[in-house]
Amino acid sequence: MQARILVGILNWGLGHAARSIPVIRDFMARGFEPVIVSDGLALDFLRNHFPEAVFEKWPSLRIRYPENPNLFPVFIAENALRNLKNIAAERHRVSELVQRYRPQVIFSDNRPFFRHPGVHSIYMTHQLQVPAGRFQKTASRLHRRWMDAFDEIFVPDYALPPGLSGRLGHPGENIPAVKYIGPLTRFDSKGDDIPLDWLLLLSGPEKQRTLLEKLLIRHQNLFGGRVCLVRGTDRMPRLEYPAHWEVFDLLHGRALAARIRGARKILSRSGYTSVMDWFLLRKKAVLVPTPGQGEQEYLARHLEKIRLFPFVEQAHLEQIAHIPYEQYYRFDTLKPAYT
């Protein structure tokens, strides 16, 4: 019987699903048959990339963000209380899947309860330290307790700090199970391209995704030439866009890769998967962190500090017109050292 790997992917935008693609491909190249567990857009996305795989639909723990960043601590507490019963359900579901498929390996991308004591379990995260403001120590300690239950921890970054993830992936303490596997991207740097002046990529939780979409339209004068907008959702109503913009709800595979390769500039959130893509593909990107999302806000500041990518706050999108682009995109400053 072919060896199997049970893959649990967090459905939180498409970032976790996208960065897991090269890992799944690697296991398949080594002879493993993937059984992929997720839901929503992430599940549909992975079906398109791995039509030969076995799929199980099971929801991730639900996290939402407030429109007002000042309410973030309240929402953290609310999310924790709401998910207590789901943790037990996740563990029970994994046990059922282990009984059914008899996997040799379990791989979890940021699903900290997607593991089994009788199966070699791998957890992938770039957050060895959790950015949670004054709750950072508590959140990081809790996350560390969950990570310690896994046999290996994959960090998609270089081992030598600061790396792309900064202190998130380099907390300054030795964690024996950690293995730095280098940044990941599902995109090939070679292939056909579609020339663009701007590629605008939306992603992430509502209501902030829609707010940024409206702001991009309001500030359309910032984006001259040929513009392509990928909305990142097919579940929210379309707005009125400039007539010369090319607009897609969702775009995947070769169609998206061709536009990424051909884009002179890209605007996106500062999610870690996007950061890895732009770094490995050497793209000139402008980052707009999701307000209230501490990880994205930290990554944007960190990457600007080391002169990789500029960022602007969502509320001050007009500052794009004043970015000194020549001061950024110093892609050779990071050292590809591994553990």
C-alpha cells in the first residue's frame, strides 16, 4: 500500500494553502499519497492544484478580526472562548482520519491540534513568537506548549536572523524540534508573462478586505497604466471599477503566475506567504498590512527596516505616490543558511 500523509491546512485566506503546495509536492515526489483536510476557499484552491489527491472537508478553528483595531484584545478573548469546543472536535476528527487512512506522516500548517500521538506529526509555522501586543508572552507560551506536542516544527525561513520573519521566526531561544526549511513559493520564476504596470492583490478577512478594495478604487489615480485587480473573493458583491482595469474575483495557477511575472509593481497585504513569494520572485511589491492584525503590521515594519519592501498604512494609501522605490528591494541582504 502506498504511504500516506495526512495534511491539515488552516482555511484563513489562501496563504496557508498556497505555502503548503511546495511541501505537499515534495512529499508526493517521495512517494506519499496526500489526504488533504480543509474547507472553504482553501479546500477548493487545493483541489485545483492536486486533483489526484484525496480530500476531506473539515472546518478550521474560526478567527475573525475587528474593524476597529482598538478592540483587538476583546476579539482575541471572544475567539478563544468560541473555539474551546472545536479543539476537542479537531482532535477527535484526526483520530478518526488516522483510523481510516493509516498515514505514516501528519503535516499541519498552523492547525495546532491537527496531530496524533501515534503518527509522526509535523507542524509548519513562521510564528515561534506570537505578535499579540501586551499579551505576547502569554500567547507565545501557549503556542509553544501546542508546538511541543509535535515531532518536528518546520519554519519556512532562513535560519540566520533576521530572515524574512524577523523575531517571529527567530525568538532568540533554542527550540530543538525546529527545522528551518527556507522560504517557500508555489510559483515558478520562469514562464510566460502578461505585462502589467500594477497588480493589485486583495486577500484576508472581512471587513478589511472590502475596505481596502473601496480605497483602491477611490485612489485609482495612484495606479497608472495597465492595472489588474484580483479581489480575492467570489462571495462579496462587485463594486464599480475603472473601465481600464482588468478585474478578477479569483485567479490561480498559470493565469495568476503570468501576471505576477509580468507586473512592474505589486500591491498586496503583508501576509507571510505573499512576502515569501515576492522575495523569491524578486518582485517590487508595496505592502498594506491589515489594520489590527499584529503579525502583518510587524512584518511590514520589519521588512521596511531591512529595506526589502516599503509599506503604507491602509488609512494613508495616498503615500504610495511618495515611496522612494530606489531605497528598497535589496534582495541579496538575507543569507540562505539552514539548520
